[in-house]
Amino acid sequence: MNVCVIGAGYVGLTTSAVLADLGNYVYCVEKDEQKVETLKNGHCPIFEPQLEPLIKTHLKNDRLYFTSNLAKAINDSSIIFIAVGTPTLSDGSTNLSFLESVIEELSSCIHSYKVITTKSTVPIGTNQKIIDELISLGVPSHLFDVVSNPEFLREGSAIQDMLQPDRIVIGGKGNEPIHSIKQLYEPLKAPYLVTSLEGAEMIKYASNAFLATKISFINEMSKICDSYNIDIEKVAEGIGMDPRIGPHFLGAGLGYGGSCFPKDLKALTYLAKQKQIIPYLLEATKTINDQQVEFFIEKLMKTEPDLIDKKITIWGLSFKPNTDDIRESQSIKMIKLLSAKGYHLHVHDPVVNIPLSNTTFYESLYDSIEQSDVLIIATDWELYKQADWSLVSKKMKGNLLFDCRNCILPETISHFGLHYLGVGRL
Ligand code: UDX
């Protein structure tokens, strides 16, 4: 099939590369000409495992084409994916200006039947508004259908997630558009869930809200475990064995960050309040997450009250491993809070290097801990889990390892004379 994907951001690029991989001809349309040039040359503007090689492969075999020419891409395609950013504003409402301008541009390019598919996460009712808007802009209703097809991929494993989805959610009306989307994803052999436009919009918000709630739940449990000397990892394992709970997203730590959970939780809270519903659970999830970094700093201060003038090293800047995304990164929040308290920090990250006040960045992992009094792990990169602890203990002046992601086994490092501090760990 000929497919057009509008937006070469995170979701748009992954969708384009994977759809090309499934045998389709894909136009990925992006306004930013410089980005289009970079992509045409086979360079991926974001760090995402497997994405760049996939882009290169399908550029070479002419299945993937980057362009800023929307009209031609629309003309040649039967299915159009919209994957533009829908940022949340400070009051929780959603900025739909990118989406609105795409709809306006689209309206003048539709001359034959198209299935317009929204991948972007949008407030309830937005897809219906797209239909109304296209009609009011003069597009005959028989020339298009709108489908909501939310994306559940995770940064750091986006390609794998899209190639092996747990489910494909399709919201819409009528057999023809739903059949087209099913056909497109047929090679993936994934289960489908067909619902209304609003149902699909809500599934996306509810999924992210539930996962965020699971994280805040386990973080609350970890604080209780911490004060009763109970191992939270065993508790998570024990509760996760119940299939009604499941083992995933029970990793206690610094809390969630990233472009989705904080944004979508805020948007869903706003949507609830618009209907006079007080979303107690969503608010508690956010409150717990917001307090998590302060809780960790307090724990550090209780263990090492005299840290001023000492060398503190922080490993990890991205909001999670395998990405260069620092949006809502709990690690950066921690660095800013410690820096505001007057500490000078030494930081390392395998892919992120951004200027932060009161910090010195190190390219080399082991140089970053030279003469350090405390080592804090803020992002659970595999590199850190596999560190040479004998070398770490030799290079450090002090011996405190503060594992804010509970990603190191305490017994692994105790052999090397390092003192382990985690949360809810014995
Ligand atoms: C999330 C959803 O998982 C995905 O389905 C949706 O499409 C986009 O939002 P993403 O934000 O890329 O994906 O990352 P995810 O792996 O979900 O992690 C989000 C945050 O939660 C990270 O900061 C991570 O460190 C944290 N996390 C995750 C925990 O603190 N504990 C866990 O057990 C799991």
C-alpha cells in the first residue's frame, strides 16, 4: 500500500520505518526542511535502537521517502497517518495547533478517498472534530474516513514494540476504513480491538494512566518497605506473580518521566475536571511521582549529612535507558535540586550531553567517579548495571553507591567494599 505519515517525530519516524519494513511504500512528510535533508541522508535525528539502520535499509530499497511536499504525498497515498505533537499546556489542556494546521493543509489536498488515521494522542472528541472540520473546509464526506489508531510504543524499544504489538486499537465507524487499517497491519498477526473514535482516544489515556499509577503504587510501597526493613523487590515479585496484578511496571525508583506519562496524566485529569469529576487516583499518582526526587534527596542527606564540598557523581541523564530523551527526566530534576542546594555535580550519560549549571560532564564513565565521595545512579542504563565495581571502588574516594533505580544487586557491590543505598532494599 501507499502510505503517508505526517510528522517525523518519534512516533512518525518509527511508524514510517516499520510500515516500510512491512512492505509498504511510505512518504514521511516533515515541515522542517533541514530534518528532511538529514533523514534523506540516512541519519536519524533521535537516538533509538534499530531505527537508523531500518531507515537506511528502506531509503535504499525506495520504500521510504522523506519529503516536505504534503500535496504529492497525499495524492499518492490511500492511508494517511497523523503523528504530530500534541503538547499539554500548563492547565492540562492540549495544544492542538500542529494538528489543526495539518487538517487545514490536508483539506486542500484530498481529491480521492483517504483513510485519515490519528496516531497522535488527542483529547476525547478530537477525532470527531477532525471530521467536522474537514467537512466545514469543503472536503466531501465520501472522500474520507477518520480512524483513531493510538500508538503504545516505548522509547528505547520502539521498533520492537511496533513490530510485536500486544494489541492494535482501531477506533472508527464503517467497515472500509477499519478493514484498510487491519490489512496494513496484517503481517504483524496482533490482536485487534475495534471501538469508537472516543473509545480509542480513551484507551490511550487510560493505558498510560494505569501504568503510571502502577509505578506510583510501587514507589509508595517501597517507602513503607524501607521503613520496615522489607525488600521491595521481593514484594514486587510476590505481588506480580498474581496474574491479576502482573509483573510489569513494578520497578520502584526515582519515578516516571518522559514525554507521555506526565503529559497524558495531566491531560486526562483536565478532561475529567471538565466534566466535574475529581480524579483522586490520577492526582495521587502525580503527587507521589512529584515527591519522589525530594524523597530520594532526603534519604541521601540522612545517610550522608555532610556532603557540601564533597564530590557527588550522577550516572544517567535521560528519563530512561536507551534513549536520548530528557523530557521530564527525574534525573535532571534531581541534578537541578542538588545544584540549587549548592552542590557541584559530576555527571555521565552514554548519549546525552547537555549543559547544566553546577555540573561537569564526563565522556568517560570511570573518569566521572575519580575521587568521588558518592555515586548516584539515576537512570538504569545497562552500562551502569554492568560496571566494573572493582575499578569503581578503586577510583572512588568514598564508598557510597546510591542506587535510585534499584538496578544493582546490593551483594554484587558489597564484595568490593562499596556501601549500597537503595529504596526498600536490605
Ligand atoms: C510510555 C508507555 O509505556 C507507552 O506505551 C506509550 O506509548 C508512551 O509512554 P515511555 O514513556 O517511552 O512509554 O517509557 P516507559 O518504558 O513506559 O517508561 C516511562 C517511565 O517510567 C520511565 O521514566 C521509566 O524509568 C519509569 N518506570 C518504568 C519506572 O519507574 N518503573 C517501572 O517499573 C517502569
